Amino acid sequence: MSPPQSNRTYDLGFARWVRDNVDGGDRMNMCMQCGVCSGSCPVGDQMDNGPRKTFMMIRAGMKEAVLTSDTIWNCVSCYNCVVRCPRQVPVTYILHELCTLAVEEGYVNPKDVENVRFAKAFWWSAQKYGKTDERLVTAKFYFSGGIGDGIKKGMAQKDTAMAMIKKGRLHLGMPYKVKNRGGLQKILAKAKEIEAAKQGA
Ligand code: SF4
Ligand code: SF4
């Protein structure tokens, strides 16, 4: 179900919708704005608002400001905030669901979000090889924004890459992979089947 449509900057209908429809949204009422989540966030300085302020904005009904914010996309799912929140607010889940909502509502094109492109590159390697090969993930991510962007990003990091190779931190052989990749594919296919059954239920 989609949230209510409104042109108002402050629309409490949005706050109520998040409370009732976002997984963990009902716990937001318990947030006491202590700021432990934002203070514990390792990437807080990469976020425009951070989780504490985001929850206040949601409660104020600031739909557009929340769904166009980079806070929801820059969360790296470390769960520090969830572990430390004194009110057991599932911060991470809420932020992630807001990302989905931002896409569904047309506020964001996922192709424009670097974190989405990185997550896709990471998942591609994980499901193909059963491991994440840092070279392939990096290359896939770099070129996900186009050839020019990939070359630019690669050139910017070439000194770091060379230093890592010299120190043995970046290997040059075949990709890392699990032994039984056929078994891995069966597990993934089964997981997809279970997920599809859940969605259809
Ligand atoms: S740590 Fe929990 S209670 Fe404190 S501001 Fe963050 S979400 Fe709210
Ligand atoms: S889970 Fe996300 S919001 Fe929470 S501390 Fe980690 S990066 Fe920050």
C-alpha cells in the first residue's frame, strides 16, 4: 500500500503511514530523541540528517524531505544503532524500508545511487562465486556508472591498488570462490522459491 499523496511539507498522514506500514515503524513512537543512534553511527558524517533527525522529520510528516535525504541510502547496515538504542527502535530496518519507498514513490532512481550499485556488485559476486572478490566487486561497481566513470574511478585509485598488490593485500590470481558452486546455486534457488511463496501468501 502506498502512503497518502500530499503536497504539504508537513503531513501527519505520512507519519501515520510509516508507523502503520513500515516494518518497525510502530517503535518510532518510542524514540526519545536521545541521539545515541546518530552518535554511534560510523558513517554519520556522510549523512545529511542521521537517524535521530530522520525520525523527528518523519514524526513531523516531512515526507519529501525524508525520502530525498541521503541518510537512508548511506546507512551501511552495521546495526550499531539497533544494538545501542535504549528504546529498541529497529533503526536499520526503518531506514532500509524508506529506501524502497523512495524508489516506489519516484523520488529516487536507484541507478543514480552509488550505494545501490555497490550492493548489486557485491551481491553479483556473492551469488556467482559464493565469495566476494574485492577486485571484481570494485571493477563491477566502478563501471556500473558507465565506461568513462569506471576509468575515472579506477585511475583515481590506481596508486592505492598498486600499493595493495605490493603488500599482498590484493591478489592477482583467479577469483575467490567456494568449492561447491552448484550447491550454492541450489541453496539460492530454494531461497528464491521460499521468498516467492511468502510474497504470494
Ligand atoms: S537511539 Fe533510539 S531512542 Fe535514541 S534517538 Fe535513536 S532511535 Fe531514538
Ligand atoms: S545501521 Fe546504519 S544508521 Fe545504524 S549505525 Fe549503522 S550505518 Fe548508522
